[in-house]
Amino acid sequence: PAADGPAGEAERPVRFALIAAVLLFALCRQSQVLVERFLASSLPAGAISHLNYAQKVAQIPMTLSLMVCTVTFPVVARALADGDTGRARARVERDLVLASCVVLLGMCAVIACAPQMIGLLFQRGAFTAADTAATADVMRVYALGLLGQTLVGAFVRCYFSAGRPSWYPVGVMAAGIVVTSLAGAVTVGRWGVAGIAAANALGITVTAVLLLAGLRTGRRGA
């Protein structure tokens, strides 16, 4: 125990930094919702509800696709901990292919069947046919960012799997929030809730591209 004491003390700041990086990344990602709600607050009544319902339903394919990466996350982490980057890269590449196929199929289903989905789930009582049509339109636009959402969820695991703090994903996610905010501010006046959904898709896609660029740069550096 005495021998392990100094090593444990040395590792503690690294662990805290890693936890802080993960928490800040999650906070930045969740702040997208805050940005969307703020932009939608200036729109007519019902706009935030349309955005919220569309977002929740459209995210189902993304959730299903990320289950693949969640299950194999320990495999990637173990391989990186052992220094076997080849095995980790092969596992991540297979996960990305499968997750992308799942989310793209789901995206096609969402775009093709959006009115039917929303009508089946919500059209009753105060939720009218007009609400169904408006929510379905927003969901189709929001679905354009599903691939980016999935890739961000998959890529960020590569940064944090090695057990070392990485601030790059936090900075990239913050950049994506800035893109979402600026694009939303520009488009909300003309396209309303659909403009906010489009800004979300653009921001998360930019984040995914930057995360991929960081991984490619790191691989070349290695």
C-alpha cells in the first residue's frame, strides 16, 4: 500500500482532469437544447413543443445506433490501455460502419414516414392535425443531422478511451454550439422552427467533421 501511495497521488490529477473533460463535453453538448429553446422562445405558441416532439422521435435511430458503440466501448478502452492501437482502430471502424448503416436507415424512415409517426404517437386531444404536420416538417429537417449526432457519440469515445484527459472534444463541441447559435439566429426569422432544426444539423455535423479531423491528425502524428 505504501508503494502504491505515491503512484495513486500522481494519477489523481489526471483522473480529475479526465472527469472534468468528459463533464464539460457533456455540458456543451446538452447546451444545444438550451440554444434551441432560446431561439424558439421568440416564435408563436407551440413552436417549442413541435421542436421538442420532433427531436425526441428523430433521435430514436441515433440511440439505437449508438448502442453498438456502447457495448464495444470496453473492448476499445482495453485495447488502447494495452497499447494495441491496431485492434482498437479496427473495432472502432467496424462500429462506425454498423452504426452509420443503422442511423442512415432510420433517417430514411423518419424522412419518409414522419407524418405517420407523429400522428400515431401524438395526434389526439389538443394535438391537432396541424400540429402533426408542423412537427413532421421539423422532424424531417432535424433528421439531416442524425448521422452527425451518431458520429460525434462514436468519435468522442476514441478520445476518452485511453484514460487520458483530452480537451479537444470540448473545444470542438463548443465550436459546434457557436455554429448552431449563429446559424439558428440567421434562419429562425425566415424558416422558424425548421431553421432551428437545420442549425442543429449543421452544428453537429461540423462537430463530427472536426472530431474526425482530430483523429486523423492524431493517427498521422502517431
